[in-house]
Amino acid sequence: MGDEGSEHLVRPWQLPNYYYGAGVVGLHQEIEHFYNYILATPTELAMRAETVRRVKNLLLSLWPDACVEVFGSSRTDLFLPASDIDVVVIGYWGRTPLYDLEKELIARQVALQGSVCVLDKASVPVVKFTERESQIKFDISFNVDTGLKAAELINEFKHKYPEMPKLVMVLKQFLTMHSLNEVYTGGISSYGLTLMCISFLQQQIHMKKYKYKNKLGMLLLRFLDFYGRKFDYFKYGISVRGDGSNVERSQLQTALADYNWQSVLCIEDPITPTNDIGRSSYAALYVKEAFESAYLKLSKLVDSDSTKVVGSILGCIVDVPPDVLHYRQWVHRNFQHLSLRGNVSPKYKRWKHWYCNYDYQHNNNYNLEEFAENVQVDQDSTFAGPAIPAANTVPLGENGMSFKRYG
């Protein structure tokens, strides 16, 4: 490959000594490798589970009869390394105890100083804070169970459309880089983006005709083209109910509340059809422009002479910034002991998705299937952690770590 590309940089998801194909085939391969790279490692999963345990213990110490549940991307496994954790507290109060929680988070020094913020005027009132030990951001809401139902629905769609998680993770990273991933600043929520992706996939009636070796590349290009250049945001709304479709906004007007009808981006909530997920995304047209720009960059590269393209094709629209790389290194240095002792709640054990990626500087990415076949798992699919090297162990990777054979 030659003169064009992403500044000749090797991106952290690119495998060393791996030949990437030309054009859309290479893009497909990079999406696969980006997804494998960005998934949480065992240490990251263990640290997040331990952090949830601490926060849950605080909440239950305040309200012993309450029910505390994680929802959102942490429940669907569609979270980025620095993604926040959504928690809902179900209980009985005379008034929602937003400020009671704020007071306790500060008094018990659970939150980083100055990080607690109460959004009591939001459509879903929430307490936002950064947990002190892990530096993970939390959003805590009260008595709103729609998030739990939404997570169940997303997990069902993940099984129906196995390409969906890979596209969503790339697109989430893309929006994060452009600061268009937060609703309270006018961006699109993770839930809204996921619904856009599902609706798009529902309409790909010819998807089975895509070649496996370029399928993800073609889908990403078509998604960016569709929502960046072809979709009429002022005429249509987005729905995933039934077989999915772009519904004329006039058809949704009777169901949506009046204040919802003013939004640029209209996304019907499949859990609560009267709710418009996109109603607060006032920067939706900036998202449209970003998608269009990304499509033009990618399509130019995949159509270029492969001898003139150097470096990452996917890297022309997404990257992993240094602060995220440093955070992942910090997590591994300070919390690896949690994964080594198998301290991962069963709710967070997605061992079939776990892979070894401990050496970020040398970018050691390992084969997921090989890892899953050789890691020791108990009856509850519990990750047993690295074993003492012995005759029945299989070394994985250049860092010399090994895992007991299963069975």
C-alpha cells in the first residue's frame, strides 16, 4: 500500500504481521479487529463488576428494601472502555431522593471531588458522578424500569443481527471522537444509535448476498451513506417495531407527545412508543454531516488503488485517543489482581467474548476462539484466570501467559 491513508499510523487494533486486504475487504477485517480490541478485557470486566458492587452496597445501605439494577450498554456488552455505567434504583419514596444520594456520595467520599451533578429537570432525573477508585462515571436514576426492558430487547436483536454489535462499537467510538455521543449536549444516545443501526439492518433485505469477507465493510459504508446522505430527517422517523421501517413523521404524530414532535431526529422507542428517543438530540444535523464526511473519506480509500494506500483504512474515521490507551493501561496495572482471582460477578461473565490483550504497548491480540477453547471454565462459566504453567497448559501470546485446558 502507498501514499494515501490515515497518516501512515499503525492503529492499536491492527494486528502485527497481518496482511490486510485491499479496499472494502481490508475495511471488513479492520472492523473485526477493532471490535476484538475494544471489547473489555477480563481485568476491565472485573474492575467494573467490583465498582458496581461498591456502588450497589452504598445504595442498599441507604435503602435496604430497594432493588438495584444495571442497565444500558453495561447490560448489553456494548460499552467502550471509558463508557459510564447506568444504574436504576427501584423503591418507594415520598419524593425521588436525588439530593439525598448526592449528599451521601460526597460525605462517604465515594465520588471524585466535584464530580457529583444532579439533573433534576431532565426527562429522566439522574445523579451523575465519577466513582473515586475506578474513575468510572455513573448515572443513577430512580423508579424507571424501561432501561431494563430496552436492554433485553437489544440483546434479542444482537442474536438476530450478529453484525450489529460490531457496527455499533465502531459508530459509538466515531461519535465519541466528535463529542456527539451525549444527549445532554445535543448528541445521540447509545440507545438511539443502536436503534438506528437495528433499523438500518432490518432494511438490508439483500444482506445475505454480501460476501462474508467484506460484509462489515459494506454495511458500515452503507450505514454512513444512508444516514449521512439519503435519509430525510425532516420527513421520516425511525422505528424498529415489526420488520423495521422509516415511518413518515405524520404517522407518528398521534402517538408522540407534543414536545416530542419538535425534534430533528425522531426515533420511536420500541418499549414506550409515545417516547421519542431523539427528541433532545438537537445536534442531529451535525451527526448527519459527520456521517456524510466519514462516508466520503472511507469510500475514497476503498476505491483507491491499493498500492497508494498506506496504513489503516478504518483509522481515517476512528481512532483510540491517548487518554483511553492510558486509562486501559492504568486499569490493568492497578486492578489485574481482581481478574486473576476470578472476582467477576456472574452477571458480567461473558467468557466467550474474553480475549487476552494485556500488553497494550506491543498490541498482543489473541484469537477469541482459541482463548475460549483453552481457558478453564467452571460449571457457571467462571473465568479461572491464568494458571501455573504445567504440562497441560497452552501458552497464548508473546507475553508468556498461559491458561489451563478446559476439560
